[in-house]
Amino acid sequence: MAGALRTVSRVAPMLVVAAAAMGAVPTRVAGDRFEASDSSSRAVAVLDASGTRQLPFGGFTLRQPGRAEWIIVGFYLMFREVSDGETRRRESYWVARRIDGNDLPKAHMAAEVRWASSETCAELDATVRTMADVQDRIEVAVPGDGDASETPAASVRYGLWSDEGRFRGTSYAASVRVTAVTGSPLAVWVDARLAALAACWLEAAPPAVTVAAP
């Protein structure tokens, strides 16, 4: 993936707001639907046109504790074979899976799953390729050196992750886990990308994409 993510997960603590600053949230069901859905969504595999099994390589989340609502988006790299005269070549494209849910104990408020493909939505390609831009703005704030990190109280929390990161200029892999709050560069990016993708979501998975059996 172009512009591979390069920031390791240890930077997350300097961006996340302490739980005490979040204020009271509505009563949630036992087990916390967001945490369970976020974890399980990263294990949802899909099959591309060739039958190859693909797992999400990254994604982002938006959580609003004050409203007990959340959004989880995962990105997949898909492949297909295309005929070019007498030869065949392999092409790739992106697929996104979005889950809209809540933590309220209401049986009729089930999570909603929708899909998008870069074949019909150019903004999906732009979203994937700008993920690394957020990481480039992060620095590790060593306690005691310089100004303290800003942690304004906010109810909305944002997340970004990828298992396909690497250290800049090397081939060493690194998993990325970043969390932040309203007003942060991550929040600005997530809000902008959700707006850009708003018209791209469909109820059914794209053609030739099948959710794999567990």
C-alpha cells in the first residue's frame, strides 16, 4: 500500500483522553458492543474473484459515548484477473466494510453493515492512500521534555489502525494503533473521509466479493 503507515502503537497514550475526563455515558449492555464489534470486525475475511481469502489490513473508528453510537470501517485489498488480448494480468482494488451500531440495550437497534468499492467510489482510494498522512503528524512526547501533551475533555473518540505498517526507510513491520479526540488531526481526517464516502455505501457487498465462512 502506497504511503505505508509507519507509527507504532506506543504513541497512542499521548493522544487519548483519560476516562475520567470523558464524563458520564449512557448505560451500556454487558460486554460493550463497540469493543466486541471492533475486535470481531478485524477477523471478518472476504473472498475476492479468485477465491483468495482477504482480511482487513487497516481501518478507522468513530465513537460517541454521549450518544452510545459508533462507526467501524475496515479496508480490504482485493485482486482480480483481467484479460488483455491473449494475456491476463492481475489488478487490485479496495473494498471497505462499514458497521454502524450502538451500545444501548435495544434489541431493535441492530448494527448495520454496508460496503463500498474503489471501482465505483474514487474517494475510497483517496481515503486509503491518505491514512499515512495522519501518522506523519505524530511525535512521541517524552514526559518532562517540553510542553505537556494537550488532552482536552471530549466525548467523541477516534481510532486508526493497520497491521501493514513499517518503520520509515526500512522493511521492518509495525502494527499501528492510534486514538485521539475531537479537534485532533485524526478527528479532522476521519470526519472528512466519512463525509467524502457518504454517497459510496451500499447495503450489499460489491460483485465478486463474498464474506468468507468463519
